[in-house]
Amino acid sequence: MTKKKNDSARGGQIAVNKRARFDYQIDERMEAGIVLQGWEVKSLRDGRIAFGESYLLIRNGEAYLFGAQISPLISASTHVIADKTRNRKLLMHKLELDRIIGAVERKGYTVIPLSLYWKGNKVKVELGLAKGKKQHDKRAAEKDKDWERDKGRIMRDRNR
């Protein structure tokens, strides 16, 4: 008999950048592949990533994920010198890359990673074209979130 693969490892979330939705107003989302080394994939399976402060960097017409930290597993990276903060190349179509470059240079957008997930046996990055929120926008979003929570409590208590 063969064992079934764990579904969470095949199509699930690896990491989500929760801070991005608080600090930025996300206007457009897109998907990109990422070039990883073997020890990085093993570390991602173990959930060892921190990319809250990372962003997209464009050099020579290619996109790189800058600032993401993938901590190496001690058992998986014994024979390589692991650099946990290296820039990782993102795989995108030329038209998508041109659209991103235009939005960043002309309209003042920032491109930030929103989540990292498995798609089949490949790792994908969900990117967001975003503009930074001002402090008063953050306060208004926090107030709206609090009101929605209180409204749910009121309705729940009322129905009892």
C-alpha cells in the first residue's frame, strides 16, 4: 500500500504577510514563481520564513525578492553555506514585469509580497501593487474593524 501525500503540504499556505494589509492599500494582485535552492524548499516545508519587511526589487529588467529570511534547517544544509537573506529571483512574464515597472516608476506604487504558497509542487509568491497608508487611514481601518466586531456581538446577543 502507498501512503497518501499530506494535502496541506501540496496546496496550502506557507506564510502570509498580515502586516501588508495594515500598512498598504493593495490595488492589484499577481502571482510569480520563485527560484529557490534545495535547502530553502526544505525550510519552507518546515515553515521557517519571515518576510514581513520584504519587497520587490527590479534590477536589469529582472525582479528579485529582497529582504525575505528563510532560516536553514540544521539537518538539511550541512554541506552548503546557507545565506538566509539572499535576494531570490522571481519568475514572471515580460509583460507582467513591464506593467510592474511602469506602475512603480510612473505612479509611485510599491510591490510587496502578500503570501507564499504551494501550487502543485512549486512555490509561488502572491505580489501586490500597493500604496502606503497614512496614519489616519490606518486609524479609520482599525475603527471600521472594531465596529464590525462589535456589530457582530450586538447581533449575536440580540438573537439569543
